Amino acid sequence: MKYIFVTGGVISGLGKGITSSSIGRLLKSRGIKVTAIKIDPYLNIDAGTMNPFEHGEVFVLDDGGEVDLDLGNYERFLDISVTSNHNITTGKVYRAVIEKERQGEYLGKTVQIIPHITNEIKSHIINVAEATGADVCIVELGGTVGDIESMPFLEAVREMNMEMGKGKNCIFVHTTLVPIMGTVGEQKTKPTQHSVKELRAIGIQPDIIVARAKEPLEESIKKKISLFCDVPIEAVVSCPDARSIYEVPMILNDQGITDYIISRLSLEAKRPDLVEWSDFAHRIVNPTKSVKIALVGKYTHLADSYISHLEAFHHAGAEAGTKVEIVFVDSEVVQQFGPTEELMKCDAILIPGGFGTRGIEGKIMTARYARENKVPFLGVCLGFQIATIEFARDVLCMTDANSTEFEPQTSHPVVDLLPEQKNVTKKGATMRLGAQPVVVTEGSKAYRLYGSALIMERHRHRFEVNPRYIEEFEKNGWLFTGRSADGVKMEIGELEGHPYYVAAQFHPEFKSRPNKPSPLHLGLVKAAIRKKFE
Ligand code: GLN
């Protein structure tokens, strides 16, 4: 097993995740089997309890892991499915060590960060990587070099490199920022120099520097970085702003990074095959038409909160030959003013997942607008529950219908807590989570979209459509065409006589991949095209 450690310098948000994923994709294009691990230095055990406003979306894995959104990038770029063990947090590491201490595994010893925490980190990385049977494991270290929290992780990977024959089986990729100053656009290397100095102080010499800048690095700047940071010039890689993240692998590849890594790690590689990927990226950046889709939610100030939806629309758009422009609409604004002009200008609407009462009535108004005006609509998780509440209120005349999440006293709890959740009190990792089978009714719209009567989709919820009301809903045209394997949980709803009004309790966005778009997102995009152009 060979390791590529990706660290970040200067500032966060440099696209370390995209760099890691792109390197993975490039190695994969040479016939090398790649896996990836994300290290998050925070104390949370997992990302499940974190607010999307702060950290972006919580990504959900097949095994129910609630993880950092970068694992979504790995899955999309590498076309693999990882497990929750691929996300290591300080919380997980400390918990493991403290449990071992209580078991008496370190009997007689003083338990310390070095070597106990660092050993735990190393063995976690190695165990996870080896279990995948991959040739190369990319380990992305979250945070910025110099943070107190990331110190034990950097120390652990430094030791790994030393223990595995310095430089033979491990390489370090450091991502930095090259700001551009002044009117003539001078590219500045000082922040890169400083962050490399910081990394060296910990004992790590980077092998490759990936420098983010608005523009491609000038040759003289590459030389300067090479000289000051002691990295060969061919290992200074420029990563300018791209039109699409899916172009980044080609941008890096054109500078020779793949060959450099292959030779440094003495990997056996095949001839490059990036045709499918670059064709996909080409379709994303060269659309022939464009549709607008409104995303109505409450985390609309941070695009990362909905990253998997945005990517699913990229995948669907590439498939349908269209650009999908996402218009973020704050559900609280709709709640206050009704469907806004910007919402009405859109060709389709998505209501994504969410928690809590804020903006709920605005989402219900949005669902009503889409239903009555035959605007293509997709509801996901909370969006499915919203569509159900709206239908109950307006069509079934249950004017106070609600979810007990928002109104515990409602006389029509059409959405209610899952029975198995009734005694759950702890919040961490206790929802209905991960991949679950869904049985799709033959002949339904969902069946046509999926082309299968049995699908596996990922879940993350505590509430569900109350089975008491199913018959009444279906008699009136809100059909449940997807159900859990035991038939008890409603998974897909579709409205009779509407061009496209589909909603799901699960999250199809998490399994969407380049050239394998989420069927429900693709259906929405195609319906938007029909609405706009036919
Ligand atoms: N809050 C709802 C539930 O817990 C929906 C969850 C979601 O959208 N992920 O069931």
C-alpha cells in the first residue's frame, strides 16, 4: 500500500478535497486502484450533529455514516463507495484510545498523545486502507497546517512515512494559495513559502506543491516556489480557477503530476484513459441550452450546504445536454411574501432535506405553487414530507395537517415520528440512516425513471408519512410508488396528472455520479427542458 498525504496551507477552502479527488481520478485513469480517507481534526465523532451553515452538507454513506462532504467528492470522482471508517475525526481517535485505556490495554503506562494517539491514528489509516485492497490510499488532512488540532495527525503521518521507508511509499502533497496583487497582477509566493516552513517545522517536507491562484502560475513563479520550497520544478503544479471542478483532473494531468506520482511511488501504471471523464467535463462546460431550477431551502447562504444536489444537477445536466442554473430561494422569504418573482421565473423546483420549523410554511407554499401551476417539482426527504403535508391541507381539506416535528399537537399528523424513534433520546447517529432497499411500483413514473423495481437509496430521517393516511392520499391522487421492503414505510410519492411532481423520503443526490446521474434529478431536469422548450 502506498500513501499520498494531502495537506493544506495558508487558508482553508482551497479545494484540497477536489485536489485529492482529482489525483485519485488520475491514478485510476492509469489502472491503479485508489481509495481515500478524510481526516477531520474536530472533536465531534462524526459530522451528523453539525450545522450545514457552518460545515456544509452532511454526506451520508451506504453504511449510514454521516460524514464530511469531501467523502462525497471522493465517491463522485473515484466512483467508489466508502465506509464511515474513511472519515477519521479527533473524536473517534480519542474515544478509541480512552476505551482501550479503560479496558486496561495500556496497563502500567501513562497514556499520551505521542505515542498512543498517534499510534491509534496510524493503525486506523492502515487498517482502513488495507481493507479496501487498493494500491494507493489518498489521505486528506483537514484544516490548515499550524492548527493545534491537526498536530497529532501530522505527527502520525510523518511517522508513517519514516516507518515505511522515507519517501518510497508515502508522498506529501501540499496545497497552497498564490494571491495576485496590484494592477499588473503580480503573483505572490510568500504565503506558500511560509506554510511550507510551517510544515517543515513539524518534520514534513512536501514532495508536490499544488498552488491555487486565480490564473495559471507564471513559469518564473513556479521556479521561485521550486527554489524556496525545495521541490523540483515539475512538482510545482498550478491549479487556476476552473470552469468546473470536473476539469481539474485534466488541468493537473497536463502538468505531468500523474507521471510524477507514478514514478515517485514506483507504481505500475497502464496507458492513460481519461476519455470518458474529459468527455463528461466537456459536456458540462459546453452546454447547448440552459434551464433554471429553484432550490428552496433555509441554508441558501452557503452553497456547500447542498453540494450533493448541485453535483447531481451537474451530472443530470451533462446527461440531458443542458446547463442547470440553480437559483437559491430562501424559504423564509417565500413564507413572508409568497412565491417570489425569481421563483416563478424558474423552470423547475427542488425542495431538499432539512430540519426544524424555520421556513416550513414557505416550503409548503412553494409545493402548492408547483402543484397548482404544473411546475416540475422534486421533493427530497423533508421535501417529500412537505409535499405530503401540502396535499393533505389543500386536497384532503385537513387544514391543520402537519408533521409532528413542527406541530406536535396537530389534529392531522400526516407526517409522524418513525415508531422505532419513539424511545430515542440521543442525537448522534440515531436517525434512520444509510442505504435501504426501496420497492418501486411497476408502471409508475419512478419505475420508468429508475428502470428497476428494486433500488437501494440512502436515508437520513426520523419522521415518515403516517401510514394511517395512506389510503386517503392515494384515493385522491398522491400515490406512493416506492415503499420499504416490508411495505410499511412510504419512500416515493408522485402526483397523478402532473407533468413531474415527484418526491422521495430518501436522498438520491448522495448516489449521483458523473455519467450515472440520480434518476430523480435527471427526471426533473428533463421535465424543466420540456416546460421551457416544448
Ligand atoms: N426532518 C425530517 C426528518 O427527520 C427530514 C430529514 C431530512 O430532510 N433529512 O424526518
